[in-house]
Amino acid sequence: MKTWIAALCTSLTLLAGVAHGSANPVVYQQGPSGAPNAYASQFDTGANGDFSKVYDDFSLAVDTTITDIHWFGQYFSGSRTTGVDSFLIQFWSDSNAAPGSVLYAATVSSASETLVSGDTYSYDVDLANVFLAQAGTTYWVSIQATMLFPPQWGWSEGTGGNGTAVQDFVGTRSAIGFDMTFSLTGTPTSRLPEPASVLLVGLALTGVGFARRAKAKR
């Protein structure tokens, strides 16, 4: 039990964005729920092909450049042998409370797979190309493993979101009544002022200048 707790603490540290020496803060987090559940999200390099994918939604309070993503996953329906070949990470727009169009896609061959306990692993990726998330906008993220079935790989259940995710399974989309485990790290970005705002600031400064000159003439 102590060994499992120590491993879980290590994985939670990775989930919090400390992996790879990242100095960026956690901007969004759905932690592990403690339930031993995972939902298939896999591209089978064998006969089944693109048979399952899981998505979860999120939104941020400020404009943010997302630089890293961290998550938990499990192997089931067969024992792990060689592990995942690669992961496809995608960010999607929202369309009527469901994934819409693809906004970002990246395939990573290594995700720092680290055993947590049993068949559960933590994963950590620095995004080669960052994703800019706008404040107050709902996005969906999907994480899909590429590997031969069996075994089956699934995204682990989490907590801390709105309690729902979506799964495409053998051509059918259905809602999942749980969050997935993941966190995002990144850096908040400042919006440039609108042209009208810049004009108003300029006029205000000009007014200050006139006032100072008028005062100097007295």
C-alpha cells in the first residue's frame, strides 16, 4: 500500500506539470477519481482500425498558451506487452455540447509512460506546437493511443470537471457520465488593446500634455 501511495504521489506531481522541468503553471486540472475505470480510446493497427476515441471538455478563465498535457491511462482486455506506439492528441471546438471541428492535432511517439499501480500509468507530453485557448471558450481534448489490439488502452476516469465526457466507439457516439484524468500547463497571454482603446488612451495622453502646457504658460 505504501509503495502504491508513493507511486501515486509521484504521478500526481507529473500531472501538476513539474515533469521535464516545466516552469509553467497548471492552468486546468481534473485529478484521478480513485475509481479503477478507464474508457477505450485506441486506434488498432490490426483489424479494428479507428474503433474508439474519448473526448473531454474544458474552458479557461483567461487566454492561455497551452504547452503541456498530462494524463492517466490503463491497459485492459489483455496484458501490456510492448505498450503504446504513439498518441494522437487533438483539441476540438465545441458544437452543441459535443466535439466539433479539429483545431489542433499532434502525434507523439513518447509520452513518458510511468507506472502508477497495476495497469495504470501516467503520461506527460510537451507540445511541440502550442495551442492557444481563448478565455471563456469551451474546447474538447481527445487522447487516443495507437497500438495493436489486444490489449486495449483506455483513458482513466477523473474528477473536477463538469462530470461528462464523450466516447466514439465502433461508429457510435455516446456520453460518458464521468470526467477523464488530465491537466494542462501553460502561460496566460495578454490581449493587445483594441484599436479604439488605443485611440482613447492616445487622446487622454494628448489632453494631459495640453493641460501641462497650459499650466506652464500661467
